[in-house]
Amino acid sequence: MGLASALSLQLPPPASGRLRTTLHAQLRDAIRDGRIEAGEQLPASRRLAAEIGRSRNSVVAAYDRLIAEGLAEARAGAGVFVLPLSAREADSDPAPPRWLNVLPALQGEATNSPGRDYRFDLRPGVPDTSEFPFDIWGRLTGRTLRSFSRTSPRYREPAGHPALREAIARHLAFSRGLSCSAEQVIVTAGSQQALDLIARCFAGPGRVVAVEDPGYPAIRGAFSATGAQIAAVPVDESGLVVARVPEDARIICVTPSHQFPLGVPLSAARRRMLLKLARRTDAIIVEDDFGGEFRFNVSPGESLYRLDGHGRGFFVGTFSLSMLPALRIAYVVAPNWAVPALSEAREALDWHGPAIEQGALAAFIAEGHLARHIRRMRRIYAERRLELLRALQAHCAELLSPMRGTGGPHLAAMARSDCDLGAWQKSAADQGVAVDLLDQYAARPGDYRGFALGLGLIPTESIDAAIASLAASAPA
């Protein structure tokens, strides 16, 4: 029996142009899973070509790729033989080039990734999607898809669907008092891409970028990937400590509405100080509006973008918290001078985002569904926040002290003692309670001893039992 019959090779039509790739892939898989054993000689190229009824050149090309990958070797005057596994192991985990500066994994980035299920999940950064109007979203998506069937198939604008950019500009004017044109809105694939675009365009080797500490690790990652020098600036109960921002910082990143992970807003006095500093040092301010939609009985405070007036502010927002994380749509509002660079960077990166989802989101905003959903979730999160504060007082008054905050989908609670928080977190997890350490988000571990407690993944009626279990798992 020939090799082709033994392996049941399935080859494409002769004129498909895929013969070499397909033949190589099937031979490679047969070697890796042991159907062609180590040390076995492959058929002569002429013989296999005759067996499959194709050109010898295609077989030679497939063999050459196997040899190049270290799966086989050519022996002069003998033929091509499959290498033993031991001869291939040295190349199974190749090292990167010596000159390559591979960035280390960032602490805290994967804390909310799918994985273990918990009885009580208090991890921050994930919204409650149980109240989302999926029926309305499905109807709008179908309507948008039908409208696209009547248009010419073409690639779309890098900066985003025009209707969505217009809808975002109007939404921000209504909800945040922020005045901008649709042309200033760049739609991105999540807030991380918005930060990445800003970093690509305006950061670089040696440039000093000030970030909050503790803070969102992906912000540090986006700017450090450009070779920028990261300056970690401490945060207290009034937000970013502006007096500690280096004078040579040319980019300042801040979450003024709801600091992540401490949950405090940037005070009005600090906002004025930061704008004054930026004007004096000619720096730009990247304002991440994390949690800005979810304020409870208080004003969110004027955005830095609105207060600036000198074209130095960038306002980053996302629909991951207000709608669905899986939607992966966010935006950055930029000064007019920065729009061309950001648009070109977006085009170079991935041309444009999913136009159908963007069209549906434009309608979702324009028809008032987003505003209604945010109002509904604001009431739910406010109720959960009050219950969380009550439960902390009832069960953890001697263990944890909640930080002052005026809103947002999570709060921070500082440890009152020097107990081993890592051991406490592990013990709580063993009891089915998931919490994040504030240190997971800090550049200098040890400065912020406490937990970040989210409101998105736990129903109101489960909060008391969750905090009671958290208290019971504390180290003696």
C-alpha cells in the first residue's frame, strides 16, 4: 500500500493552487501524531508524485518544508527520513533573537479572564449583563445587516462608522456636557486600542509618561511598549497626587471620574492643578472616563477635556462597562490637530472595526436605548453599593475600611491591620469568594493594602453572605 493510501491523503483540485500547502500540512500532521514513525523513509518524490497523480515539484516543495521545519532530513544518496522526536525537541521551544526586547507579562491584566467559577464573585471591571436588552440589540443588528445588503461591498472609514461618531458626540454632549464634533471621535476596538493608538502616535523611546499607581496595568503596557519611560505617580483619597507628577512628563494618564482601582474621583482642586501643570509643561492629558456613567446622587465633575480649552486633552470612553464587554467598541475624543495621526494609525493597525456592530450601536444610542440602560444599571449598582457598605460595616468593621467614593461599579476597602492579604485572598477563594488585591494593580507592591470589590458579578441579595464569608476567611 502506498503512503497516500495509508494516510488517506485528501488533496485539492489540480488547478486550485493549494496542492503544495495541503500536501505539506497533511504530511506534517501525520509525522506529529505518529502515523509516520520516526526513522521512517518517505517515498521518493517521483514515486509519491505518481501515486497522487500530481507534479514531482509539488512533492519536492512539501518535503523541503518538512526538512526546513526540522521534522525530516535529507540523507545524500538515501532519501528523506523522518527525524526522531529527540532530534526535534531542541527546536520545539525556540528562543527569541538576542536583540529582541520582549516585554514581561503585566501583573493584574488577566484577573477577570474566564476560569474558575465562584459562589460569590467580587472582582472588579466586569459589568452585570443580565439586564441588557438583548432583544432590542438583536433587532437593531438585523436591521443594520439588512441595510448593508443594499449597499456596495467596500471597506469602511478607519475612524469609525459616521453615524456612530455622530451618535457618540451627541451622547457625550448630553451625558457629560462635553462639546466635540463627530470628526473628533475615533472609534476603536476597546479602550485598550484607544490607549495604544495614542501611545503609537505620541509616545516613544525615552519620553516620560505619568500614570496612576495603583492603576490599570494595560495603560502602563501600552506606553511602555513604545519604549517610553513610565513614571508611577501615587494616588490618595483625592485622586492623582498632582504634586508628584514629574515636570518632564509629556503625557499624563488619569482616571478622574472613578479611579481604578481605588474608586475615588479626582477632586476639583486636583483637576485645576493638573490642567495648570499640563499648560506649563506643554504636556497632553489622556483622560480615561472609566466608570463615569455610574455616579450616584452626585455630579460626575467636569471632565478635564471640557475644562482644558487648550487642545491638550484626550477623552477615552468605552461601552464595555455600560453595555457588553464582548462588544469591544470604545472611542477617543481628540483635539483637531491629533485626529489625522490617530486615524492613520488606526488604518495601519487594522483598517477599521466591525461596521455592522457600529451601525447597530449608532441606532442603539440615537434611539435612547443606551441612556435608558445606563439609568437602569445606575440604580442597580447604587443599591448594591449601599448593601456592600452595610455588609462591610456589619462583618468587617475591624478588618477593612472602605475608601471614599461617589460612584462607579466597584469600591476599594483598605486593610486595617498588617495581616497577610495574599493568604486572605487565597483563603477566601477556597471558600468560594473571589476578590482582587489592590497590589495587583500597583507598580510598587505593598503601598496599597486592601481589596478591590466589584459590583457587576454579584446580585444584591448575595452581598451580605459574600462579605460574611470574606470576613470568616480572614487570617487569625
